[in-house]
Amino acid sequence: MRYRRLWDGPAPVLVLVVAAAVGAALRGGLKDLLVYQYGGRAVLDGLPVLTSRDPVTGLRFTYPPFAAVVMAPLAPLPAWLAAALWTGASVGALAVAVVVVRRALDRPAPGWLVALVTGGAFALEPVWQNLTFGQVNLFLMAAVLVDLLRPERRWSGVLVGLAAGVKLTPLVFVVLLVLVGRRAAAGRAALVFAGTVAVGFVAMPGSAATYWAHGLVHAGRVGPPALAHNQSVYGALTRLLDGPPPTLLWLAVAGPLSLAVLVVGAGWWRRGDRVLGTCLGAMAMLLASPISWSHHWVWAVPVALALWERNRWASGAWTAVFVTRPILWPPWGQHREYGWSPPDHLVGNAYLLAALAFCVWAAVKLDRRVDRSPLPVRERRS
């Protein structure tokens, strides 16, 4: 009985977190984490962060100034210690996401199962890319899931606002909250986001002015949008047209498409499935953003968990896409994406196409559910 309690408790997850932290400390040199530390040092030293590059990696800090403020505690740490703490916390955030999703689906979440799913998720390319680069996406995903899957909490919306302050794309979830009638949570999220903008101006007025006036509108500032790793509508159009698409064309394609996905997500939410609704909101976010690097697609994990409860073949196929990473099967890098053949475009946009297939499936299932299962009177009134 004692051993069973041990396996059902947090111990297995803690072992996984510690193992990941030790591995990261030994490996060290997480490229994006080094850039985050550089951003934090710029805040502490009062230096402009957006007009210079990290001297170690040669990369720019591309997030809002508030994100640099958040990273300031990492600045004094040696690279190995920062890598250990960041990676261990990232794995912990992934485990939190698994627990929150499982409980929202009314499924048990014993420690051994959470550790098994969390460790298994390392096989997905977006997850291990996050861990090897030291990216922030697992934290943002966990924050959004905690906030949205329990929107009746008194402080619901705060975490979404903070996530948007670090990386703008979670603002899509504010729209989702409005669509599902959670206007108080949406208002709190918008207010907190505005507060993060103000903090950025107070801490780094010059960098904040540069970011909001100039850096925000240039998709190429974070890397070449044609790169195969950019699995967004903008990236697919760039590769298809052999150059960045006109802004109006991108907006004409990505805007209505993302809004339609949000409407479907809101429909599922209103019918009691917050997990599927939130996952569809995440797909809308990834479609709408001009840059959705492959490591942004950590939302593949909660989508796989949601699909598992409905169609295990679909869940397996979805997971296989992100394990085998077909986006890198065609030639990529050094603008070789501009020479892709039609089959290359099909395979090289696999994450994007898988998301579109998932969204179409959700829309069809929702339509059938509406036709065959009328909502109770209480739900229709809400």
C-alpha cells in the first residue's frame, strides 16, 4: 500500500523533473535561454535590448520588454545552473498541463501516469525542441490551460494576460473568452496585459518605444519566415509564393481562417468541452501568428490527450506527425524551401495541415452534435 501511494503521488514526476534538470546542467548552453539571460541583464544594466545582439549566440531578444523584466532573475546565474532550473521547471510545467487536461476530461491523474505521459511527450519534436533550446512555450501553455480550464476562478484571466505580456500570441485566448461569454475573465486578461506593457515602459522606456513602434510589425525580425520550421499560414504562403506574401493576402487568408477556428472552439466550449475548445483556440493562435516555429507547437500534447478520449486512431496519427517531424523531410534552410515541389509543400507543411484537419474534424463533429443533441434549456439560456 505504501508503494502504491508513492507511485500515485508526485514522486514519479519529481524524479523526472530532477533527471531533466541534471541532464540540462551537464549539457548546458541552451541557446534561447542564453538570449533570455541577455535580455535580463539588459534590464539590470539599463541597456537597450532590442537594437543589439547577445554576444554569446549572436541572436536578438525578440519578445516584448516585459519578458526581459521577467527574465532578470536569470541574468546573474551561470549558464549551467540556469539551464538546470529552467529545464526542470519546463518539465514541471508540462506535467502540470497533463494533470490539468486529464482532470478537465474527468480522468484520473496518478503520478505514475502523469510522469509516463510527460516523459513520452519528450518524443514529440516541439517538446524536445523546447527543452534543447530552453524555450518558454511550455510555461505559457501551462499558464493558459490553468486559466482557461477553470474560468470561474476569481482571478481567472490573470495568467492569460501575463502570458500575453511575455509573448503576444496568447491574446487570441482573450477573444475566445469573449466568445464564450467569460467577459470578466477577458477583461482581467486585457487589464493585466496592459499592465505588462506599462511595466515594460517603466523598466525599459527606450526599448519599449522601439518594440511597439517598429519591431512589432516585422515578421522577419525573429528569423526567415520561409524556413520549414515556421508552420504558420504566413510561412506556408511564403514558401508557396517564393517570397513573403502581401500583407493583405496574408490577412485575407489567416484572419477568417483563425476566426472560424475560434468560433468552432467557442462552440465546443459552450457545449461543455473546455479542453477541446481551448485546444482549438491554440490552433487559431498558431495559424494567425506570422511566425509559428515548430517549438511553438507544444499544444500538440493537449490535443493528443483530447483526441485520445474520442478516437485513439486519430490521436495516434496526430502524435505520429509530431514525432516523425515530416516538415524537415524536404530540403530546408538557405532558402531551399523556395524550390519545393508540390509533394514537398504537402509534407513540409505537415504541422499546419494536421492542425487544419483537426479543426475540420472538430467542426464536423460539432455540427453533428448540434443536429442530434439539442442543448438543455439551461445551457441555451447561458
